[in-house]
Amino acid sequence: MTMSKNNNYAILFLLMVSCSTWMLVCMAQNDTIPVKVGVVLDLETPVAKIWLSCIKLALSDFYASHAHFKTRLVLNIRDSNEDIVSAASAALDLIKNVQVEAIIGPQRSDQAKFIIDLGQKAQVPIISFSATSPSLKIPSQSSYFFQTAISDSSQVTAISSIVKEFGWRKVVPIYVTSEYGEGIIPYLVDALEKVDCGVPYRSPIPPSATDDQIKAELHNLNTMQTRVFVVHMSSDLGSRLLIIAKKIGMFGQGYVWIITQGMTNLLGSLDSSIISSMEGVLGIRNFVPQSKELDKFKVLWKAKFYKDNPTFLDAKLNVIGLWAYDSAQALALAVENISSSGVINTPILSNGGSTTDLDSFGVSPIGPKLLETLSGTRFKGLAGNFNLDNGQLEMSAFQIVNIVNGGRGREIGFWTQKNGLGRFLDSNNELYSTSKSNLGPIIWPGESLLPPRGWEIPTNGGKRLRIGIPVKTGFAEFVEVTHHDPGTNISEATGFSIDVFKAALEVLPYALSYDFFPYAKPDDTSAGTYDDLVRQVDLANYDAVVADLTIRANRTKYVDFTLPYTESGVAMVVPMKDHKTKSAWIFLKPLTWDLWVTILCFFLFIGFVVWVLEHRINEDFRGPPSHQIGTSFWFSFSTLVFAQKERVVSNLARFVTIIWVFVVLVLTQSYTASLTSLLTVEQLQPTSTDLTHLLKSGQIVGCRPSSFVYELLRQRGFQASQIVSIENAEHGDQLLSMGGAKGGIAAYVDETPYIRLFLAKYHCSKYTMVGPIFKTAGFGFAFPKGSPLVLDVSRAILNVTEGEEMKRLESKWLERNSKQNTCLEIDPKISSNRLSLDSFWGLFLIAGISSLFALTVFAIMFLHKHWKLLLDSNDSIRRKMRVIFKSFDQKDLSSHTFRKSNNNTNCPPSPTSTTFSGSNSPLSMASPEVVRPSNENIIQINEQ
């Protein structure tokens, strides 16, 4: 009885606990606020099932870790059936009838375009984690649209960095004609232009294109030169295109295929047979940093997904699923943050009308607040940092992959906005490389390890380059049509320009097939000017122009030129004339006036120095003042012709004289050479060295017809009547020989290569080249704008011009008629042959220093001899100076004493002793009236 009673109490207690627990649960459920959220996806697609499972798991994980939150998102899922209208209808139903506070989706960019307008009008946030077109996010028109995926515009700089890394100059985008495909094109073109890469063609593919249509477009691409393709389309359409491209042989060596993030992010969802057809493709995909949370999520997601979808065999999680996960949690967090405002679940204020009446839209009461809160939501998600910048997910980094055998995407590098391309990425998102290359080794299509050059000469249909050549009547040494087939219009040509082009092609690492087509009328005459010929390339009538074509700025608007293969400039040929001067004062021209004055001053100075050193001991420099002055200057000036009669006695004077004689010798020889050179050069002076002088004097000049030189002369001011056409070199010689006064021309103006060819045919003493008078860039070959051949042919031209082949071609064509190998080139400013003081100031410096040195030594010796007189304190300074000057003017006969005291020596007599010996000495012959002192007088002087 007691036992039974105890059991009843136990059962009653359990019932009370159960009821209490149930009541608590009910109370907890009643405390949460459900918030309706719409989800619009293409539910029948495999990727949509993966993304939807990520959204559900995101909310489950979020509220499991935040059980105390008051709000709970309630998903209202709609199927858009891969259709734009269905997606819009689903969104309209969710906003107007279900009255959701936000919509997650839609799946595609073209579906999002209309739904964004609905959300903007109802102030309901539209959150898309898979619509990546950059054209969707226009701040002024789509403020309620949140692009929680990396925009396609973010990857274009990564693509252009790859293009720049390998030096490709042309890229063809292949894209789907939809909001998703067309939205990226303006951004891609701009990014490629910044790295000097052009887009010669755009290949749009309709979303509903058949295999035959795709094949036809690919065949069209294969006939073009560009071999670098950027594929931007959905994974389904893109995989079909790549499979067809491989079947028709567009995955061989030389091709480059780059797929954008839309395809690369979904590689794991593609069938292995599809991926195997993409070997060699480069892909751009979003980089997801590894974390423990991500690893844990992958395990949970896989278990839950296969539980909910048991028919799936091999589902692969991708970065878009992670964006869906982070987007759902961001929305849940934002809704919770505004729950305290008290406007949650307030019905949308409707204007009435039917369920499909767009004009009766109401406005969400929490829309503006939710917009503000969601824009400021920040957290670390599974895909990286969740940070919205102006409604778009902030970009982190891109991963560059190379699809290799087995369909595996092998990582070859990374790209960040801060650092660009790099081989590795550290934990701080900083790039670094362990080699010179910014990317790892790549296996290109055709299993090639060498980077493709990005273009090929099309071979389909046997296409050959159509090269235009001019038809000329003169100067055939550059280009001449030697044979013309009227049926095919194909011609053969010879000439310097033709041979340079052929030599350059031999240097190219590939063969280039071509045919020459003359730019001519049916009567085989020229069809226009060189400018007209250049325009034919821009009009696609020719693939190139090979001619003596000058590189000019106005022509670069239509074509791209190679590097020049000739020298540049415009010069003129003028006749040589005998300008022999008949002036009576021609002998003064060899020296400049300052040199003449300096020479005169030094003659006077040297004469004075010799007089100071000699007049006390040399009878030739004594006598009346006029005699002394005349003798001194006579001695100095007579050194000019080395005719001086006076003997120099003192060693100091001899030293000065020797230096001065050397200076005079150099001056006289230089004067003679300069005078001879001056007379000779003036006989070969051109008739004119200035084009402006010819213009002002009304002279007539000549130039080749249809040459741009004619326009240059007109711009310079020449009238049409002052310009005569020169058909060939013989015609030019005839007109120049006649001269402007006799119906000819005063000058022949043309480009430097033509001038040199003209002078090679006629003797240099007859004509000369003056200039250049205009600057040009030289001759080059023209190709269409952006042609990849320009770079390769330019390199080939450099190889030719730097080698012996160019010398051989110049000798063959430009010098074969030469009467002499070199001709005199005259600069418009003829330099003077006159000698100036600058050439001889060193000689005058030596002569001046030598003379001053001799005077200094003489002064020291003189003062030393009379030092006792200077120290005599009894005499006044005035008397001392009078005695010194009187002593300076008297004869110094100490040398005679020296002669007498050394009579018994074997040394030869000094010049002084020779002068005073016997009546037959030169001095006695020159001056017989001089009284010579006797030996007694000499002894008396010494005794005194």
C-alpha cells in the first residue's frame, strides 16, 4: 500500500516537471519575433540546392549560438524557374502579399535587374550573393540592393595584370549577351587599355545559342590574328563553348584561354569530362582563407546536405555557398539590431489594388532602418571579412589557377589590389615570390610550357597578307613594280624598301605569306598619294604597306608604323658656286681683330723688354732716345720675318728672344695655313644655306610630286608658283643646273634618303646638301592599328640595320650609281675659318711670363749691385733715385774687366768681349763712330 502510494507521487512529480518544461518552451517561443524573409532561387539547378542548404544552415548555426536573440528569420522560398519573369513574379508576390522585410536572391544578374526596382520602390532590401554584374549596383538607383558577392568588375584588373605579365597586345572577350555578360565588358576594355592591350573584336554569344552557332563564331575567331580569349559566361554555356573549341582545334599550341570567376568558382560542380576538355585554361577565382570554422562547416554541411538530398552523388561546396551563408547571417544580425525599434512585423502600408498591381506598392516601415544597419554590418565570415562598401562586398584577393590533367585547378599565383600579381600569399594577405616570375609554371593548351605570343597569322582558307606598294615614276631605287598580273592584280617588286622588308621577314621566327598589290589605276598609273595609300590599310583593303613611306603624325591616326629603317630629316640640295673673295683686305681675314691687337701689343712689349735687358751693355741699343726706341721696335718686329741684325748680348735677353721667336713661328705658320684654307673653302660655298632666304627672295624650289614635302613648303610660306615638281634625279639635275634666274630652281627640297641618292649620282663639287631643315622620323612599314606584327617586324628591322645586311643593301641600291662615296654636307650655319685669341692665349701666356721673369731677375741683380748706395743714410731719397737712374742709363763695362782677367783661359770670348775687341768686329762695322776704351781706361775704371 505504501509502495503504491510512493509510485503515484513519483509519477505525479514527473508529470509536473514535464508540464513545466513544456510551458517554458512555449513561453520562449512566444517571446521570439518571427521576421519574414523571401528567398528567390532557381531551385531546380544543382547549385541552387547547395546554396539554399547553406542559407538554412547559416540561420540554424546563428540562432544556436545566439539563443537569447529576440528575432527569428522565417524563410519564404520561391522558385524562379530560371526565368526572368518568374523571378520578378516571385519577388512581387513576396513583397506585396507575403510582406517580407528582405529578399535573398535572385540567382542571376538578369533576374536581379527588375527585382532591384521592386525593392527600391517598396524599400525592401534585395540581397544577392550570386548576381555579380557591375551594372546592377548604381548607388543613385539601387540603394536597397546589396551585392554580397565580389563584383565582376573587381577581377578585370587581375586579368589585365596577367595580360601584361606575358606581353599580349590583343585580347578578344567572348561573353554571353545578357546582363551578366555585357556588364563586365566596359570595365574589361578599360583595364586592358591601361596595359596597352587592345580589343580588336568582341564575340557575343546568345544564351540560347546552339552548338552550330557557337562553332560558327569560333571559326570566325580562328580566322583572326588574336589568340588570347577571355570567356565570361555561365558555367553551362561556357563549358559547351570550350568543348566545341577543343573539337575544332582551338586548344593547340599558341592559344590562350582565360575564364572569369563565374566559371572558375563553379569548377567543382562541373562534370569531370567537361573539365578534362579545359586543360591549359587559366582561371580567376575568389580566394577563401582557411580557418577552423570553415573546416567544421564543411563537415556539417556535407552531412546535412546529403541527408536532405540523398540523390546527389558528388556535391561540391563553392565560394558562392559561403557568400550565401555569410549573407543570411548578416541579415539575421541586422534584423536583431533593429528589433528594439518596435517596428518589426509592422505591415507594409499598401495603397490597395490587386496582388499584381505595381502602382499599389506600399513601403516597408523598417526598410530605411534595415538599410542603414545592414550597410554597417561587419564581421568575419566563412568567406573572409564581411564588409559592405557602398552596398558591395569588399574585395580581398583572387587566386590564379591553371587547369591541368584530371581537371584539377592547380594554383599558380595570387592577385591583390595592393600588390598585384604574386606567387604566394601569406597570412597577412601580402604577396611574395621566390623567383623572378610572378606566377608559377603554367601548362598551356597543347601541353606547351612556353608562353604563347598571343597571336598567329591566320591560315584558314590559305589567307595571305595583302601588301600595298606605290606606283612611282622616279627614284625607282626604293620601290619599283617589275611585273604585274592583271588577272590577280598581284605584282612583283624590287628596290631598297622591298629588300629591307624581305630581309626582316627572314629574321622572324615564323613564316609570313604575302603578296604585293600595286596601288594603281586600271591604266597602271598611281591611284593617289602616299596618304591615300595609308588610308587603304585603315579601310582594310591592304594588310600592310611596304614602301619608302615616311613616319608622320597624321598617318599614325590610321596605321601603326614599325621602327624606321632609314635616317630621318628633310634637307635641300643647292648648287656650289665659286665665292672667291676679291677684296684687297683678304690678308686680314685669317685672324680675328682681338688676335691682331694682342700680337701688336706683344711686339711692343717684347721690344721694351729686350731694350731694358740690353741697352746698358749693348751698343746697338744705345744712343739718342729716338734711336733706342726705333732699334727696340725694329728688333721686335723684324722677328716676324727673322731678319733682325742686332745681336743680343745678355743671357736674359737671349732667353726672352728664343721664347718670342717660337711664338712668332707658330703664329706665322698658322696664319699661312688659315689664309690658304680660307681661300680654298670659299671656292666651294653653296649658293644658299637658308630656306627662309630663298622664300624672302622669291626663289623657286623643287620637290617630288605627291610628297608631303610640298605641304611643308606651303606651310613655310612658299606659294604654289614657287614650287616645281621634280619627277626624277635627272630632272632635278637639269633644273638645278639652269638655276632660278634661267627658269630652273634654286634648291631641291626632299627627304634625306632621296637627297643622298641624288648626290650619289652627281659629283659633290657640283651640288651639296644643306640641312636637315625639317625633322622627320624616317621610312617605316605601315600595318593596321594594333597589329601584333608591328612589334615583331620592328625587332626584325633592328636586327637587319645592326648587321652587315643593311650595308649590303645600301651599297646595292643607294650607292651603285655613285661617282664618289662621300659628299660634303653643309650646315645652314657655316662655321668660320678665322683664327682667334682662344687658340693662342697659351702661347702669349708663356711669352708674357718669360718676359716678366727676365725683368724680375734683371731688377734683382741691378739692386743687388747698388745696395750700398741705397743704404747710405747721408743721401736723400731723391738723390739716391737720381744716382740709381743715372747708373741705369750708363754703360756697364764690368764685362770688359772680366775679359781682361781671363785672357789666359781657353774659354771662348763672350759676346761682350767680342764686341769690344778689334776694329773688325761686327759691332765696329755696324757703328764705326763709337769710341772704344783702351786697356788703361778699363784698368782705371776697375781701380776706381
